[in-house]
Amino acid sequence: MSQLEALRSALEHYQQQREQKVREFEEAVRTLDLMIWQLKRDLGEVPEGEAPAVPASPPLSSSNGVPGRPSVSIKPDEFFRMNQTDAARAYLKKVGHSIPFDDLVAALRKGGAKLGGADPKKTLYVSLARNPRKEFVWPSKDFIGLDEFYADRTEK
């Protein structure tokens, strides 16, 4: 390998490392922004109906699930033969906090869950919204979580 090739290889390696760190940083900032917004909302400092100023999450990566969340990997058969509700509950428990609904849809598909209906995203939304146990909540616009994440909080 020539010296120029070695330098190009090193450059590419460090550019990839930088991109990964930027994705991790952006995800950490999004998570903190959402936590801050939720605390402000709980303190009554957010006007009713105002959504958090959280940028959209990046798309799922094929290697480990959601960028910036490397500890939450999804196996291709993780939700195989599970119904939509059980798959959604399992993934949200694994993540441990609310996530953008689009991320949930993508994760379930990546894990092998079958999402049905003419509009699978809408079908999943309706299914979770009508869940008789009321285990799914929407803490802010386009974010879904499990009611158990907020069980220790009381409504004002």
C-alpha cells in the first residue's frame, strides 16, 4: 500500500468516526431536549398543545437500530409472529422512553413484525390508541411511550 493510499484510508476512517460521534451527539441533544420539554410540561410551563422542539430522528441504520442508541439493537426476527401490540410493547420496554412514532414503525418492520392494513402506519396507530389496557400514551405530538414510563406521575 502506498503512502497516499494509507493516508486516504486513515482519512476515511477518521471521517467515519467523526460522523458516528456527531450522530451520537445529536441523539443525546434530542433526548435531553425532550426530557427538558417533558419536565417543563409537568411543571405547567408549556402552553397546552405545544409540541417539543425536537428535530426529527435520523432514519434507522441497518447495523444496530436507531443511530445514537447503539445499545438498542434489533434482530431481524425479534418480533416475528408477534402481534403489533406485543411487538410495540416489547420494543418500547427495550428502549425505556418515548420515541417518535415513525421510529417505532421502522423498528417493528426491521424486527420482522407484520404491519397490516391499507396504511400500515395508520393501522398500527389506531390499534395502539384503542388498546383496551391503555398501555400506550402519546406524551407529545408524534411521540409514543408506555403508560408505565409515567406511572409515578400524577395528573394535575
